[in-house]
Amino acid sequence: MDLKKLRYFLVLADELHFARAAARLFIAQPPLSRQIRQLEKELGVELLVRTKRTVKLTAAGEYLRREAAALFAQVAALEGQVKLVGQGTLGQVKIGYVGAVMHTLLPSWLTELGRAYPHIGTVLEELPNQAQVDALRAGRLDLGFVRSPVAGDSLAAVPVLTETFSLVLAAAHPLAAKPDLALADLAGEPFICFSRDCAPAMVDAIFALCRAAGFAPRKAHETSQINTILRLVESGLGWSVVPSGVADGYRLNLRYVELAGSPERAEVSLLYNPALLSPAVRNIVALFTQLAKGEKKGR
Amino acid sequence: MDLKKLRYFLVLADELHFARAAARLFIAQPPLSRQIRQLEKELGVELLVRTKRTVKLTAAGEYLRREAAALFAQVAALEGQVKLVGQGTLGQVKIGYVGAVMHTLLPSWLTELGRAYPHIGTVLEELPNQAQVDALRAGRLDLGFVRSPVAGDSLAAVPVLTETFSLVLAAAHPLAAKPDLALADLAGEPFICFSRDCAPAMVDAIFALCRAAGFAPRKAHETSQINTILRLVESGLGWSVVPSGVADGYRLNLRYVELAGSPERAEVSLLYNPALLSPAVRNIVALFTQLAKGEKKGR
DNA sequence: CCATTATGATACCTCAAAAGTATTAATAAG
DNA sequence: CTTATTAATACTTTTGAGGTATCATAATGG
């Protein structure tokens, strides 16, 4: 069964007159007669009763007429949707992210994404840096928000957020009350450290900050999740240094001291695989690059 | 977009190899390449990335592959269903009936219909005789259960039920207590009559019964619904004669006396329009004719 | 009742497009 | 550097869809 034959049948079912239907289809009457008979032969069913100079649909014809119309609607919808996928305005995009960005730019950027491309769906997954890099290479992920720079060759990176670091300390800690609290004050205190495996560049930057303050931190605990670091700090188990942005995200009993004086910065980049660049991902990268420019200007 | 091209694409998307896909489609490789490129041109979208000796689907290709598979499933289902409609095992049939048969054979016959043809749906409508005849002629109805015989030329009738008549009287009526109650006893009493317009043959038979008993009934009230007749009789407004079958249907305070002695009979026929005979209706007529034979043998 | 008209079917021809064959270009592998 | 693999290209063949002319049949009008 061919869509052309079905289209012919639909017009004929509408006109119930071979010559008029053929005219509407811009073909002559005999080919129409033939196509319809072929369709009937294929289906093994009479679709029309041709009698007494008048053409009438059989029960099977009525049924086909009703259902075929629905089928054509679906085909048309499918064609349109494939075009939209090709243009990158329809689709599903898998996005990975490090936990911290959920407290900074991700929610508002996803809102913008929904506004700009309402028919693009997202699958979101919080993942450590390296897992995202692997997933992007393998095509299991379309986009990643990672702590940059990453070693990833073959992956493209767009810096989207640059943050200062902040010293963080339990509000209940004896030193928290000190007005001009600085990094050097914590030289002897236990340090809660982000895992170097997950974001080496960021950890290196934090250690560089300490070195500039004249000491090497005493590493007491290590974890790969910002949330865990802050909970440990709040519990009085030590102090830490985190990107300043997370201060807004978690409402805990903590004292933050921004370390804006030093040149060290924590950077988040948007990562994607240029070899597997779908139109939707291309559009999103463009949108997010634009948003990143706005953020920088906005500050 | 053509189903043939779509089928080619589906196989290619499955194989991701032009030569193998072409072999599976029993065509040579160049025509397949051409058809796929035509499909891409029609849709205005790249469906495949042909690079590095390896073929890969784009996002649009992935989308089309998924949706096209569903589309083919629908087309196959449609083809099957049209065939079933042609065979008369799928469809919807409009059935009219006079009220009385709802208390005799209709419920059990519809159960049998559901068992024999589970995919045939029915639209049931209680209608007087003449309305059914008109609707059958106009094609608004496929089948009718009527009091026969009917004047209807051009309609085919199959007798399906022959009933004796029963005299009916309110249980509270003075005469109801009489043990050997007969028609002649009611000569002077007011008679509740079925409308002759609706089923002339049946009313004529009832009057013939009275004439045989030696009197002409004194018509007090007239209605076209059995239910109304029985209610009026129960209220003591008069007596009537009805087909015996209805005695089982209505549980009212009535006394029935079967008039089996006379040759008069009430007959129900299955009526249909042979000019508009769909396969489903043909099957149902055959089934019901069979059931009617069983009923007759069963008695 | 016959001539006329309307309508779908049939016979035959034409042509476009789909499929086939041979070959090429490009790339990966040894 | 050669060989093998794979899709694309050029060209030919074949199929089948569409066109024209005509026929058969049934409704319509005088």
C-alpha cells in the first residue's frame, strides 16, 4: 500500500466521481481507475461499489477513508517534526553538570532554554568532571557543565562562569567572629578538601591561594561533592575554600569570606563533542554562549 | 515522502551500510543511495552522515527512524483492519428494534453476537416498525427487528420469532379471579389497544382473535408502546392482548391467559436492506437466522 | 422507444523514474 | 605504497504510471 494510491482513494472517496477526482488530482481518469483497482487488489477488499452510474463506498471503503485521513495527518506531522529536529528546535538533549552550577546559573539558563526552544526536552544528570568528559566522548551525553580547564582534547569548551573563591568556616567556629578574617589565620586548622581527581585545576588554584597566604593547608577530609564539604565545615570539622557562587545556594550556618584579592579563579565551562554535534546542541551552545556573555557584562 | 523511500531508509538505518541494506531490500546499492538522497532532499534535512567509510544517523535520522517504525506498524494495522471490515468481522452495526424483543430474544442474541464477532460494535435504538423501515431504506439503520409482515418491498425479512397471544388483565380486576377466564368474558370491558399504525398485522390478528370469540372489543385507549399498555392494564383502565413473550419481561401485578387455541400468531422479523448489505451485516443476518432456527427447534 | 449524454472500463502508446551495470573517488588497513 | 572497502557517479535498461482514444452501459429526455 502506497501513500500515492491512498491519496488518490481519499480524493475519490470525497468526490465519489472518477472524472472529477482525477481532475482534482491533475491526472486523467483511466490512471485513477487503475490505481484504485490496484489498491483494492492489494488489500483484497472492494472499496467501492461502481454501479448505476454512481460510485459508493463499501463498509471497508468508509473505514479506510476515515483511518487514512488520520494516517496522512500523522505523515504530515512527522515530516514537520523531522524538519524541526534538523533545525535543532525539537529534540532531547542530555546535559551533565557539576553540582555547584545547580546553585548558580543552571536553573535560570534552563528557564531561558525553555523560553527559546520550548520543544527541546532535557535529561539532566549531576556528574563529576571526568565522568562527563567520558560520557561526552562516548556520545552518552550531549552537553556538560564542568570545572575547567579539562584535559579533554577533541572536546570543545566554552567558558561560561568565572568565580572568585571564598573561605568558608562554621559560624560557630571560634575564629568566625574575627572581623578581618583572612586565609592565613587558618594555617593550623584542619582543611576540608575537594577531591583533586574530579577537578584538578580548581584544587590546584585553592592550594595556590594558600601558598600565597604563606602556608600549606592541613588536609583532614576529602570529598567530591560541594554539599558534603559545606556540611562537614558546618559541623566544625574544619574549614574550606569553595567557589563564591555556592554561598548563595546553601543556607547553612556558615561564615564566608570572599578572597577577591588574589588572581585565582574557579571557572565553569560548557563542554561538548564537536564530532557529534546535533542541531539542537548547536543551538543550545549558541544560546548558552550568548547568556555567558550577558553574565560577564552584567557584573 | 513515499512509503517505499521510508522503508528503504528504515533498513539502511538498521544496517548503517548501503551495500548490505540494498541486499536486504533486493536492489543494487546505487539506487538505494539515490533514493535516500532524494528523501533527504524532500525533507530538507540530512538524515545520515556519510564519512570515514562509515555511515551514521543524524539526530533527525534517529528521530525519523523511531517515528517511521511506528508509522509502518500503523499502516500494517490499517491494512489488516480494512481486510477485517471487508470480511465482516470488524465494524459497527446500527440495529433498530421494537420494544418487545428487548424482553425476549435480543439480549441473548447480542451475547451470541459478541461471542461470534467480538470486534463488531452495535448501536441499538428502540424504534416503532415504520420508523425502522424508513431508516433501513435510507441507510440510517443496518438491521431492524420488526413486527412482521411489513409492507416493505426492497427490504429483506427473515422471520425470527413466532409467539402466541396472551390476554392480560390487572390482578386486582374482578374477573381476574375467574379460573377458566377466556377472551369472551371481556366483551363488554374497555380494551387497551396497540396503535394500528405501528404494527397493522399484529393489531389485525388481535381483532381477529376477538372476532373469533364472538365480539368486537370496545377500544378505550390506544398507544404504541407495550410498556404503556401493561401499565394502563395494571391500573385497571382495561384489558388487552399482547404477544406472550412480554409476560416474562415485565414483573407487574397482572394476570396473563395464553390464547394458544387460536391460530393467530405475533411474528417478529429481522429486516435489512439487501442493496446496502455490508459484510458485517451479512454475517450478522446469517448468525441470527441460525439462532432463529435453533429457537424454533428448541420449542 | 430511441437518441443522447454521462460515466467508468479497456486497449494501446508514451515517457518518466526507478533499478541495474560499470566505474570512480576516497579512505582506511596492511 | 598498495590493497581493499565503500559510497558516489555515469550511463543503460526496464518498469510502471500517465495519457489518448474508444467502448460499454445506464440514465435521461423527447
